[in-house]
Amino acid sequence: MLTESEKEEIAEEVKRAGHARAACVDALRIVQRRRGWVCDEALREVAALVDMTPAELDSVATFYSLIYRKPVGRHVILLCDSVVCWVMGHETALEHLTRRLGITLGETTADGRFTILPTACLGACDRAPAMMVDEEIHGDLTPEKIDRILEQYR
Amino acid sequence: MVATLHIDGAAYSVKEGQNLLQACLSLGFNLPYFCWHPAMHSVGACRQCAVKQFKDEKDTRGKIIMSCMTPATEGMRISIEDPEARAFRAGVIEALMVNHPHDCPVCDEGGECHLQDMTVMTGHVCRRARVRKRTHRNQDMGPFVNHEMNRCIACYRCVRYYRELAGGRDLDVFGWHHHVYFGRQVDGPLESEFSGNLVEVCPTGVFTDKTLKGHYARKWDLQTAPSVCVHCSLGCNTIPGERYGELRRVRNRFNEEVNGYFLCDRGRYGYEYENSDLRLRHPLRLGAEGPRPIPSAEAVSYVAGLLRNGGRVLGIGSPRASLEGNFALRALVGAGRFFIGWPERERALVTTALRLLREGAIRTPCLREVREADAALALGEDVSNTAPMLAFALRQCAMQRKIKVAAAFGIAPWDSDAVRLVGQDEKSPIFIATPCGTRLDDIATRLWRAAPEEIARLGFAVAKALDPDAPEVPDLSDEAKSSARDIAAALREAERPVVVSGTGAGSPAVLEAAGAVAAALRRLGRNVQLSLVLPECNSAGAALLGGGSLAGALSEVRKGQVDTLIILENDLYRRLNAEAADALLAGVKHLMVLDHLANATTARAEVALPCATFAESEGTLVSQEGRAQRFFAVHPARGEVRESWRWLREIGMAAGQSEMAAWQTTDDLIQTLSQEPGLSGVKEAAPGREFRAAGQKIPRQPHRYSGRTAMGADVSVHEPPPPEDRDSPLAFSMEGYQGQPPAALVPRYWAPGWNSDHALNKFQGEVGGAVRGGPAGVRLIEPAADAPARYAAEIPPPFQPAEGQWLVVALHHVFGSEELSAHTPGVAQLAPRPYLGLSPEDAQRCGVGEGDPVELAVGSSVQQLPARIIPGLPRGLLGLPAGLAGVKVVELPAGGRVRSVTGGPP
Ligand code: SF4
Ligand code: SF4
Ligand code: FES
């Protein structure tokens, strides 16, 4: 069940967009901001608020890699796999993360601390290879640097 | 405008502005494609249709372009055979196949798969990719469509079709990258009544026919023939397929004037009744211990005996039986003693509709013309449930506005994404006034929900707003006046407006009102057309034949004028309430019934004769458009089963009616019936039995038909000669003319290299256009050019909900309301359970909740039903599902009373 405040915020967004459907991504983000991800039940409720069917909204939700349709860890690592990062050592970074955390792309650590997801371009090519943890970008990744970064997120 | 196009050095004339893919295919080139579809046009998504374009004669390098996205222009030079273009296309298909499971041997699409055909066409034969294939979980999508996602090549046709053409909102695409998933949000039956077209639209084996899966045979093992759908009055063209004496599936038969590329699910999946255990297979004679099988000869001579001994006989025909069957019965009993077998009200409705089309100056459109209309008014008829493909056509009509807006920007109508982008939310003006919500409401510019009388009054008011000479509607509310003005304004503006109505609301006034709107537009010199939905597949044919209603038959019986009653393909217990039907049948000494399935009427028959279905016989049906269309036997009838007219002829001959002896074949019968007024066109509906293509018959079995010598080996190891077809130019055999026959005789689509339905491209003059050698079917009704557009006299008074008195209206259901398809398991599964519909306000007033038992009394007929609360149903109206098993028959609309059974009286 969506909370009253979630519903209000979505209604605001719909009003601002002037067209219910146009608010669909924002509506999903409103839910995700509070819950960390978008569950099926919430998706169905949001769909009704933005005048879409669950299928239509889920089509949008699953297209955007930053809308999570499964629970994620407390911190989400988005590892860039675009061409520049790939050339500059994306694979080394991924291998290191995998070894360190015991999970690979699309997985969450058993303690619920981290989830690793791929992303295509963080706009940080000048600092490739790069990753983003929660809202923060980290560039020029080396195994040592990765270790230091991970320590910042509990 | 014609443009000269140079393809690989040779010059061709093509339509200027047409996309190159369509142009090349129309010229007969084999150019592979996936995302393009002749009814959905171009989006340029799959990159499969690449060709090389050269600037001029000197340009030798050229550039790769997508042929489906490029308009043909004068002097353009392209190459299909260019090595780079070929390599590009091979590369695309190799990439598309990376994740494909290569499971053709166990795939239902195998042997008629566009992906197979295109793969072979590009020459991709060897897999180089050494990667793990992605896999998906499949969904249960209900009784009609099977889902096997791993086979997907992500061409996006399915969702484009489902959303844009069918208007469905529960099938979508999920995910991204190479994980895109085409399906529903959760498992469950597809909601659109047009879901079955996915089976043909999907170029791979993702979506396949689930009913076929239940009794599978490959396309090349199916015996097929051109046929016509019997499940509503539109007469969509079909290709049913048979093996081992059983129907296995129904596919679309393209008729650009009728159904185009698509069918509704009732038409595609309704066929399984023909395999039902309820089929009558032997003549039955009712004795003290119930019915027992008797030899055909005994049945014939017994009935003939009844007729011969001066017995007074009466015939009741049927709007679901062919013209041939009805005509034969009429000939047997005599025109004065022949009744169509519909209640008086239905007769009046159908004849009103036909009169409007015949005597007025207004033309009735074919479905293509509805698709191309640019404004529509639907008055009283819930076409989404009574004539699904008409609803489908109206959805395309709604799109016309987008096409027009896009054209102003120089965007070609085939540039599908651009049209949608520029057209945004624009849609053609479509007005819908019905007693209850319909599944077309989403395309309506405006909606009205009202009692039939009010709908009729709205129609008359529109006529008045268009033409001051039209009759005044008394006591019209201001709101109705302004609505009428809005509708009138939009219709007046339109270039090709269409008015849609029908018999579904049970109100002649509604029909007259639709006629009045059309007449008013006509008087303004507008190019208006009037499409009227009728109750059944041959209602129009029955009305053209003439003959009274059941009321007339009953009065003959009451007068004691009937010894023997012969009923043709008609279950009277679906037309009359049980008491009236009992009374009619009890009044006759002898009852003979001919039908396919056992029903309440055959159960009462002293003699019941098993007659052939549409798939076992040849005959003619007249659609609501007045189009006479011939269906051909797909397979020979087995055992004692035979065409109704052949039974009737034998009885007639045995009774001494020697003129019936002349009917050796269907053609002979058609020859006779074509002499009837208004029916002279019937013989033109398809070539007759003498027709030969290059001296040969047209084979119903493909040239790869397998197991012919083995399939009967459990009975005899000797291969029997193929059954002879005396009636048509088609043969129950593999031998015969392998080329393209005339359109009305095309039994399947196949061409070298084209095993899927897309072989149709090779049958069309221009790809997407009419099949060569047409037309298939002939229009019997054209308005007289000089006929005056007249107005009907009576305008009904306003509807006033009265305390304690309700108006009961019929609510139609695409699944469940039609008699024959209801015997198909999948259709039965999707049909609603019996209910009585109430508006939320009325339900509250009566203290009735969803599902509570209520008692409905209409006249002397009383029945208990669970309540269903229907938002949008006007106050004072009750909705009773039409034709649904478990709901008592009442003639609607009618006044009625409702009582909550648990609580006190409302
Ligand atoms: S399911 Fe079929 S139609 Fe849909 S995208 Fe996949 S291959 Fe194309
Ligand atoms: S619209 Fe009518 S005629 Fe066409 S397929 Fe459906 S039921 Fe058959
Ligand atoms: S058919 Fe042209 S890009 Fe798909």
C-alpha cells in the first residue's frame, strides 16, 4: 500500500507534468526513494495513479536500469561498462569487486550491504574506469582504491 | 504518381513515395524483412531489409539504406544483390539468431516460419557465435495463445500490433539490452479479443496457436480450403485446416475489402465445436427408450412418407444456415409454409436494416472503407462484442487523423513511428452511444450511455442538427441538443464519415435514427456510409430469401395446420423462451430437425438428421455488408453426415418432388436460387465447379502433404482413392494446379521460399493490396443512384426510469453470446458466468451487492441470477447477457422487475 505522503507527492508530480503518463518515471522514483525499490504491489498502485496499466508501467520501469524492481542492498554500485571504461580496465575493476564482495553483476551481498549493477556511461570517461556508489562517482579505479572506497559505505 | 526505379541495373515502374521494401516485394523480389508488416508498416527496427543505394550511374560505392524506411523517388538506383548489402543482411540475421534456440523440430511454427524463410533467404547457414544463449520463463496467456519467449528475435511486431492496432494494454515489452521480454505483467489470459492475430503477426514461434497445439499437425500436413467465418455477421474470410477428419485450426484468409490481415478470437478459435462430442453423426429416431441411430435410407423414407401422404408440412429455416440449406427447405415445403426461424422482433429488426440499405440512397461500406473512414458515429451497437472486426476497423478509422496530421508535414503514411510521433493524441472524431460501456470506449471522442430510445433520439437530433428538413425531436434536453450539434459538426466536417449501428440494441428506432443521420449527411451531399450489424452469419441472406417469423409459424401450428415440422439448423430454445418453444413443438405431430450439434430442439425431434458444418460443405453466406461469399468444404463429411440441402433433396425426391432431382451439385442449386429476386449475384460469389486452372482442379492438400498412404493403414493398407468433390473446382488431394487460383479459391498461401503466411505477398497484385484474381465474394446490395434520402417517421418518447420498473437490455459478449463458438472449450472458459447487470446507484438503492442473488421477472419469465454491478450502466436499466448458456431467453429490450432474494423487495 502506498502511503498517503507518497500518493500526495505523486499527485503533485502528475499535476506538474500536465499529463499523467508523463509523470510515470518520477512517480516510480518517489516510491523507490522511500523503499529502496519498487515492489509489484506498489507498481500496480502507481500505475493506477498515472493512468497506465501495470504492463505499461512495468515496461517503463524495467527499461530504466536505475529503477529497481528487485530489492537491492543498502548501497548500489553502478559499474560503468561503456567503451572507454572497458578500454581502461573495467574488467579488472569488476574482477576485484567480485572477489572482494563475493557477488557479481546483478547480485547483492548476503549482509545486504552492496549490490553491483552494470551501467552504460557515467559521463566520467576522463576518469575511467569509473563507478558510482549511491549518488557519488568514483574514478580512476584501482583495486586498492576500490577497497578504500568500499570502506566508506557501511 | 509513378516513379522509375533502377534495381540492379534494370528499370521498373513503381508508385512514387511508396517505401522501397514494399515496392521491391510487389515487383516480386525476395528481400528479407522482420519488423515491417503490410498492415503495420515501417519502423526500421530490425535492419534486415538493407539494400544499397547509388547516387547516380557513376556511383559505384553506394551506401547501405533500410529499404522499408526509404521512399521510392524518380530515377533512384538501388541494388539488392550488391555483395555488401547481402553481407549486411546475412550479418543481421546472424546476430538475430545468436539467442535463438534453433528448436525448429519441436517448434509449432516450424515449416511456416518467417524466421526460417528469411534465414534461408539470406544464406545464413552456420552458427559462429559461441556464447550462452539467454533464456526466459514463459507465461500462461490463457486458452488461445501459447508463449515460448526464447524464440524471440525482438522485432517488436507483437507489441506494435497489440497496442496500436488491437488497442490491447496488457501485453508489453519489458527489460532492455538482450533481455527484452515480450509478455504480460503477470501470467493470465490475454485481454484483447484480437489476441490470436499474434500467432500470425509474430514472425517466429514465440506466439503460436494453443488450440492447434492440442491436436498438432504441420502446415504441410493440413488439408485446407477457402472458408468464411460463421460466428458473426461480418463474414471474415478464413482458412481452416483439417487432418484425420478433425479441424485443427483456423488462419486468416486475406480479403482486403473485408478482414484484411486479421481475425477476431471468436472467429479464429470458435472452430472446435465442429470436433465436439455433441456432433450428430447418425440419423436418430426418437423412441420410447430415447433416440436410437437408424440408417439414412430409413430416415429419408420415413420423413418422405410423412410428406407424401398429404401431410401438412411447415419448414423453419435459420439465419445461421447457408442460403443453399434455407432455399432447399423452402423449396421442399413451399414458400408460403417456410419461416426463417427468428422471433418476430428479430425479423423486424433485420428487415428494417435491409430496407435502409436497399431503399435508401446510402451505401454500406466494406470493412476496408470503415478502416479508411475519417469520422464515425456508433449508435446503439456494442460492436466490440457483436461484430469484433468492425470494432477493429473503427480503431484504424481513429488512426486516420494521425495520418492526416502527419501528411501535412510531408510524412508518408507508412512511416509508422513518425506518424505516431507527429500525430500524438490526435484521433479521428468517433462518437459512441450505447446502453453500456464497450471495449471501444478508449478511442471515443465522446461517449453516451443511455437507454435505446434515448440513443435513437440522440441520433434523430443529430440528423436535425445537420439538416433543418429532418423531423424535430420533441422534448429534447439542452444537453442532448448540444451533444447533437457537436456530433453533427464533426460529421459534417469529415470527408468520409461512417455511421455504425445494428440490431444488437433490439430497437428499430435506433436503426432508423442511424439511417436518419446518414440520410441527413447524404442530403448535404456528403460521402457518408452506413454499416449495420446483424445478429448472425447469414441473417442478411435469410432476410433476402424472405419468409415469416416464428410468430407466423406458431400461428399456423395453433390453427392445427401442421402435421410435420422440419427445422433446419436452428435451436428454437435459443430463440424463444422454453414455454413458447415447447408450445410450438407440442403442436405438431411429427418433428424433424437437421443440425450439427445436439441441442434442446434436436432432443425433441422424432427424426434428427446429422448435417455438415461449414467445414464439411459448400455454401453461401451473405454478410451484413450484403456480400455473398462462398465457403468450401475443407474435408469431406464422414459417415452419415451430409449437407442439409442434400438431405432435403433426398427427402423431396422420395416424396415425389421431381424438380429437386435436378440439383446434382451445389452449382445446380445455386443456379436455381440465383433466379430469386435480389439473389442473382450469388452465382458470381466464386467460380463454379467446372472451373479449372490450366485444366486442373485446385488441390486442398499441399504438395508436401505426408502420410497419405499411411494415415488409413489401421483400417486398410491399400491407399483409397481420394474422395471426389462433385461440387467445387477444389480437390481432396495433393494433385492438381500448383499455381495461384482466383482469389475466391485460394486454399492456402505458399510460394517457393515462402512457407509462412507471408507467402501472401506473392498472391497480391501489390503487396498489402488485393489478391490477384478477385474479388472474393460479391455485393448483392447497392443503393440505387437516384434513390431519395428519406427520414423515418416515428421518434420515440424520452426514456423515463419508473420506480420499481426497469428496462432490461441485452448485453452481448464476444465469448459466450454466439451459439456455435460457445461449444469451444477456450471460448467457454472466457465466457462470463450468468449475471444480471445493475447500475451502482440502482444496486445501492436495492441493497444489492456484487454477486448477491437477485430475481428478475420479465413478463411471466422469472429467473434468479447473481448481480453484477456495472459502472456506467444508466439508472433504470438492467443488463442481461445475450445468448449465454444458463440465462433464460427473453426478448429484449423489455420492461422487467428485479427483487433482491436475500433482502426484502427493493
Ligand atoms: S515475440 Fe515475436 S513478434 Fe514479438 S518481438 Fe519477439 S519475435 Fe517479434
Ligand atoms: S469479426 Fe465476426 S466474422 Fe470476423 S472473425 Fe470475428 S466472429 Fe468471425
Ligand atoms: S524491415 Fe526494414 S528495418 Fe525491419
